[in-house]
Amino acid sequence: MNNAFTLVTGASMGIGKNMATECARRGRNVLLTALEEPLLATLSEALRHDYGVTTDYLAVDLSAADGPQKVYDWCIAKGYEVNMLLSNAGIGMGGLLEKNNLETYRTMLRLNNQAAFELTYFFLPMLKAQPEGHILYTSSMEGTLPIPNKAAYTGTKHFLYGFSLALREELRPFGVHVSVLCPGPVPTHAGSIARMKSQGKIAQLMSELPEDVARKGINGLLAKKQVIVPGLLPTILERLARLIPRGLKMRLMAKAFSKFAEIQE
């Protein structure tokens, strides 16, 4: 354990920052990646000081074509053995499909999906070589429910959901445990708070603080849960949604998220 590391992407703020803190609190060494080098440096020093663990960080744009490769090469050059990959980096977007810029969509697809896939591809041999390996993907409740007026973002979260479930079975014989985290609304920054408020009281009642989502995510991962839905109300709604006929469910979702048609990121 002391010679192995947990790699956290999107670690500078929100769920990722709290995941890194939660892992350090449990005595796990952590490697931090995100765009914002000053935030990573501050967090890295704080975790080292507060919890006595080994930390390091790399500022990198995971949406760039060579971003995931840079993270892997950095770990190899430093001699870091990764036994837990927390693939959390991602961005959201709402609005009618044609309202947003195509390049913004490309960035979202590369970050939410391609980067997660490539990091998994690069680190799998290392994870398989550990006594026990873990992978956690941060999807969303929207990974289980298609959301009209958020079609592209919902699609990226569906990819992570399906990818994680399939990969979990593929890696079961190798001692690598895969889980997917599907939180409801999480107030991590001004944009997410504004989107949550636009959805009304239900979204606000379903919301969970990032530190709670991170803690429940790590707990679920270490318990080897398949799907982790933090919060009682999101869990109930996710299960109820399975029972509603698809056509009716989609009409209800379209009505509930109609305000997103007016959003342009």
C-alpha cells in the first residue's frame, strides 16, 4: 500500500479534489492531475502535511490528443505504481444540440470519454500486476436516464456507465475491480449551481455535496459495488425509473428538463 498510488483525474476541485482528500485521509498515496497547476500544488502540499502521505501532481490537459499518454509516461518516469484509478475528469453541457459550438462538443467527448478510455488502456497492465486493483468512473444519474436537451452530455455519461459494467466483468478474473459512480446534481461550481437551481426543488433535494459524493464513491469502490448512486432520493428515483415504460419516461424527462433547451454554454 505504501509504495502504491491512487491516481485522481480532475483533482483540482469538486468531486475529484474530495476524492483525493478522502483517499489521503485513509492513508493512500495520491497522484493528482488537472489543468490548474496552482490548485494542484496547493492541494498536494495540504494532503502531504495533513495526512502524512506521499503526493505528486501533474498539470495536464486530458482533452488534448496526447494528454493521457503524458500522464502515463509521467508515472513511468517517476516509478509510480498505480493500484487505484479514479477517472473523474469531465465537463457538462446543456442546451439544444445545435446551439453549442462543435469544438466545445469535441472537447467534451475527448475529456469525458476518450481520456477515460485511454487512461484505462495505458494503466491496465499496471493495475493487473497489483495484488488488487480498482477503477472508478464518475458517470452520473444521467448515465442511467437519457435527458432531452442534454443529449450529448448524457451520451458521454451513458458511455462511462456501459463501459464500466462491461469492463468490470472482463477484469473480474484479474483482480481488478471496476465501479461506476452515478451521483445526482452536485454543486461544484457556479455553473453547476445555476443549472441545478434551474431544475427546481426536486433537483435541489436530490443534490449531494461533493465531499459526501466522494466519500460514498470511495466506500462503494472499496466494497466492490457495481453501481454507486449516492443519496436516498437519487437511489429511489433511479430504481423507480427502471419500472416506467420507456416512452412515458422520455416524455416525463423532456418536460422535467425543458428549461435546458434555453441554455447555451
